[in-house]
Amino acid sequence: MKKLLVLACLCLAGVAQAADRPEVARYVKAYSGGEGSKVFVMRIGPTDKAEVLIQITGIDTPQDGLILKGRVEPRDEGKSRRYYVTRKNQEVEILRLEQGSGTLYLPSLPDTPNEQHVSYDESLSRSCNPERMLSEYLEQEASK
């Protein structure tokens, strides 16, 4: 009886944990840039909130691989998008896309351009799992 009670509690805890997970997009969009940089973008929460998770890899900074929560702002009747994150209590544009390509804005690094051109990468996008990206983000936030 005691084992059944423990098992029931574990199952309920798993259901509660799943309920705490926000809704995410069905797909992660991935973009590749010069010198090996990669950008991963995924909607989080309801569509009307315009919130996203953004991960940049392949850059030599402490932010490499971190998943940042930001917002997206459609422009020009949805033809282009601007992505913003908050850094040091200030909202900054980090990515601007138009028709599958655009500009990644990087923090100032020695010997590195502040901007890099990025383009949609279909094979990289297909290799991404939205639920895994969400789990990584939640784990990252829980360890802060």
C-alpha cells in the first residue's frame, strides 16, 4: 500500500510539472552565420504574447549557448521581424530577419564584427526539438 501511495505521488508530481511547462511552438527556426555562429529561435507561450527563446552558439563570449527569453516585433505587415532581449535592464535588438535572412547583433568583441549576416538553415532547424530547448531553458533558469 505504501509503495502505491509513493508511486501515485510521483505520478501526480510529474503531471503537475508538465502543467507548469509553457506552451511552445511546434518548430525551432535555426539560422547560420559567418564564422560558425548559429541562432535558434522558438516561440514560447501564447502566440499573442510574442515571447521567444533565443539561443546563440558559435560565438566566443560568456553568453555562448545561453538561452535568452525575449520578444519578437513584426514589422512591415509581417514581412520582417525584430527580436529583442533585455541586457543590463535595457531592451536591445539582437536579431533582425527579413524573408529568411538578416542580421545578428553581437556584443562588442575584440577582432569580431558587431554584426553578422545569418540565413535560415533548414537542416539545422529540422534537427532541433522544441521541448528539449524548453527543458534546457527551464533547467538554466532553475540553476540561477
